[in-house]
Amino acid sequence: MKISRRARAERRAEILETARRLFCSRGFDATTTRDLAEKTRIATGTLFNYFESKEALAVELIAEALAAGRTDFLARQRGDEDLAEVLFLHVITGLRRLEPYRGFVGAVLETALSPFAAGGRSGVSKVGDALRTSHLEVVDEIVASHSPAPNRAGISGKSSFVSLHLYWTLFLGVLSFWTGDDSPNQEDTLAVLDESLHLFAHSLARGPATRS
């Protein structure tokens, strides 16, 4: 019997919620696809009709968390932040939403978000590409909104491919550092993030001058 679109969406949401619970309670490595299928009361083969692997489930959960972080970010902006400050807020709201998933963010970095993941397993790579694209679109809009008037030196227009690639590399570095940061309140991550974003903002501000 063909399952309805609504029933399929509900089953998919149930699998994601089960993965969220098991990954956080048992740990990502200790959770198997069989565990996920049993807890969702479906056959393992049926699980693969929705998600090709537990890595794909992890990417979906992280994508959801970062999307929620973007909502938090939009609500918390004052409007008077400089570029580095608003980028800091954008990243830190995402990290706070990702906090329950710190244990398996590293696995997602390797399978979906790293530049070396391109061309990998289709489902994981596709969600990872969508996550990266949506994140960088927000960054591009932030940079554009902080561009000075055309007759002033500094950032000009939207980000170039090179500048976005630099940002993404810095962002992945911060994520990687954050997954293992055991400093109080992850203060070391905050310092690394602050320095990285000031470096990024400085590189944009210097761009036009170095080309003239």
C-alpha cells in the first residue's frame, strides 16, 4: 500500500526525533541503524528509504539546529553592530543550538561539510551542500549590508567567491575547535571565533585597496 505524503513526512520526523534522542543519550558511534529502526518500530530497510545512513540523519539534525540558530540571530540583532560583531552573533547563535550535538558534529564535518566531502555519498553531500549554501547566503547578505558607500574605501558590494571560501574555511576551523573545547563556558572557542571573524572582516576591508 502506498504511503501518503503526510504519513511519510510524519514517519520521517519520527525517525529524526529518535535519532536526536539516541545520539544525545547513547552517543553517535554507539547508535546503530538497527537501534534507530527498532526504536522507531520499522524495519531497517524501511529506515533506508528515508535516510541512507546515520551520518545523513546527523547532517539533517545539524541543518535544523543551524536553521533555528539563524532565527535566533535575526531576533537578536540590534542593528548597530559592525561586520565582525554581527558575524560573531550569527555564528554563536548557531553554536548554541548545536550544543546538544557536539558529540557528533565532528562526524558531519568529515562526511558533509568539509571541502573534501564533495562528490561523496549523494544524500549526505546534498544536505551538506544545502546547509553550506544557506549559511553562506546569510553571510553574503551580512557583508552586503555592511558595505560602505561606493566612494569610500573598504568593503565593496557582496562577497567574492574567494572571500566566501575564506569565511567557510574559518567557520569549519571554529567548529572543529569547538567540538573539543573543554575550557570554562567554551571561552577558548569564543576567542578563536572573535579572532577569526576580525581576520575575515579585515581581509574584506583591505581588498579594494590592494587591488588599486
